[in-house]
Amino acid sequence: MRLIAAELGVSVSLVSRALSGKAKEFRISQSTEQAILKSAKRHNYSPNRVARGLRLGKTNTLGLVVPNISNFFYSNVVRQVERAARDKGFSILLADSQDDEDVERKSVTILRESMVDGIAIAPCGLRCDHIVSAKEEKFPIVCVDGYFPDSGVPYVISDHIAGARMAVRHLLENGHSEIAFVQGYPDVQVSYDRLGGFKAELADYGIAVKDHMIVGEQFSYQSGYEAARKVLERQHPPTALFAVNNEIALGVLGAIQEKGLSVPGDVSVVAFDDLPWVLHLRIPLTTVAQNYEELGQGVVDLLVQSIQGDTPQQSVSVVVPVRLVERGSVRKLRSLRNAHHEISSSKIL
């Protein structure tokens, strides 16, 4: 900027204002502004964002931490967060915690040291002290997908409970009472919510929950595969399986194929997460679809409100509706409709 100022015979502050897009605000003539911009282009000038951030205490950058960028769900969330952030004038610094709580904690520290204005985090584990600590220090931080209900940390999630109920109701209405719930990490809140929806829907139909029908340990292909094999090898196997995320669903389908069974002829399958590959299966998969755009927009809206210091109390949490996409992976056995089972859509939505 000093070079440009000396070349044009103007002050450094005038050059700074023109390059910051504030020519009109400071009544800089159009001819002077254009001369400054041309000189900057000729000298390949680009602003030092770090220096500017140090001076202003703001970098217009948001941090985003996800457990597994290769998972289609998280890659979609990243895409929508980046789009929403760009629309508000922010850029994104991305960190992949690799489903490791220690890596997640280090990622939050590094992002804060990099002077991001706020962080969106999809937590991978049970510990949240590093997230709560940031909130208590008045640092803008929002959880997405996973959350900690008693922490006071703002969050944006899909309606996990309603989605699970939709999936289970669809199976029940098609005559399936022996349903296996193939879960991820059993202690995380997402698992609690989806299992809660599973149990609630069975209860409304008067069907007891069988503990041996709740299987799985991680949100991974291998866990889904091993859990499905285990439950399908029982003397009285389930007629349907509900996989609680896309990678688990792939593992479930792998186990079914390996055993020489067919979907939906031998066993029906429903999954939480609607992804492009489900359309290319021989029998397209019935799924609970999440709204990635609303998730991404909701996270950025909460973060920016927090950064600006005007987060309204009623916006501490956002629950995004989901929908059931019926395809061909559920076989109709018989009707389980009972007079006592009449649930209005408003009850679950």
C-alpha cells in the first residue's frame, strides 16, 4: 500500500480505504479509486487477511470440524455450510477429526489459534468440556448433527426422533414386528434419539422392545456388517433391519448379500440418510432424508448471530424436519394396524 501511495502521490490511509471498498464512504473520487485499483492489479497486490484480522480482531473466517469428510453426510454438510458462509461474507477452515476425540480437541485449539471468528463442530464422542469451555469464554461455537443437551451449547440437528419413528412406522405398517435396530456408538446423543424414536414407535403399536434386536457399536461399514451378520444368524432372525446411518446401511447390505439373502424378499431394510447410491441398488433403498441445506444454513445463521453478539434466546437450538422416502426395500407382510394405534403426524413432527 505504501508503494501504491508513493506512486500515485496519495496517503496510505486513502489507498487502504479504496482497496477495502470504502471509496464512497470516505468520498474518494471515482478516478482516484480506479487509479488505485489499477496500480494494485499491476503490482499483484492482495490484502494480508491475517494482518487485517489482527488489527480488527475479526477475520471473516469460520472453523468447521467434522468426524469424517469421506462420509457423504458430512461432505454434504460441509458443502452447505461453506455455501451459507460465503453468502454472508465468510470463508471456511475445515478440520477432519477422524472420529478421534483427541484430534477433535486439538482441531478446536488450532482453529481458535488461527483466529477464526467462530466454530461449527459435529462432535464425534462423549466429551464436551473443550466445547463448553469455548462457550463459557464467550467464543461463538455451535454443534451440528451431534449435541450435548445439558451443556447450553447451541446446536442444529435433524429431527432424529421423528425420523426413526417414520422409518419404524413404515416397517410396522407393512407387517414387520421383528425389527432389528442397527446402531452406531450407543452412548452418543444421536444414537439415544434414534433409539428413542425406535422404542417409542414400537410401544405405540404395543410391541415389546427386544434387547437382542438392538445391535451395533460404531457408525461404520464394518460395524453394520458384523451387527447384521450377528442378528441374521439367530434362530429367529428379524424380518427387517433399520440402519441408523449410511455407512452402517452399506455394511448391512453387504452382510445380507454374503448370506445369500435378498432385499426385500428375505429381509427388508430402511436406513437413516438418503444418498445418491441408494438409487443405483438393484432394489432402491427406503430412507429417511435429511435436509442438508437447512442444516448448513441453520449452523451459519446461529454462528453469525453469536459473532455479532445478538443471538436470541429462542434460537439456541434448531431442529430440522426430515422426511421418509419410500422405495422398494420393504416387503409387505400383513397389516399390524390396531384401533388403538392412531398417531397424528403432528405428534411426531
